[in-house]
Amino acid sequence: MLAAVLLLFGCSKGGPSSKISSSAFDSAPPDVKQLWNDGMSAWKGHHYQEAAASFMSLQGKAGSLSPQQADELNQAKDELGREAFTAANKGDAGAVQAVTTLRGGNDRRSGAAR
């Protein structure tokens, strides 16, 4: 029984913290709002690669994000990256791909923004 309780609590961990507010995207254009919602849903379901892809696509639209949306996106990418890194170290292949996506995208995007 204790193992079942630990397993239940172990599975509930992860996903975005309460520091990340989706309300910043409530008034966003439909495509931006959809990418955010897709990323958050994937992350909550531990589909790290899907979440990373959505967030990186959203980062590609950085010019259309408000400062608050950009801050929330950066916070989400940071938290997702840490969680995916931990899962990758435990053998989660999707998490390995997510870490690669987040790392590679950050390098390319920062060069493209100049």
C-alpha cells in the first residue's frame, strides 16, 4: 500500500509550477494562445518533447509576445528544461529530445534575434 501511495505522489510531480501564469496568454492571438496551451498540456502529461516543440515555436513568435508573455514563456522553458533534464537522466527518451530541442533552439534563436 505504501508503494502505491508513493507511486501516486511520484506521478503527480512535475508540470508547471504555480509561478507560471497562463493568464498572460488569455488575450493572445489564437495561434499564440494555442501554442501555449499545447505546450502546457503536453508538459502536464509528461510529453516533454511535444512541450519543448510548442514552446520553441512560440519563441519564434517572440516579436508578437507582450513582455509578460515573454517572461512566462522563459520561465516555462527554464522549468521544463530542468524537469526534462531530470527525466532524461532517468532514461526518458522524449525528455532527452526535449533537452536537445530546448538547448539547440536557445542557441539558434539568440543568434537570429540580432
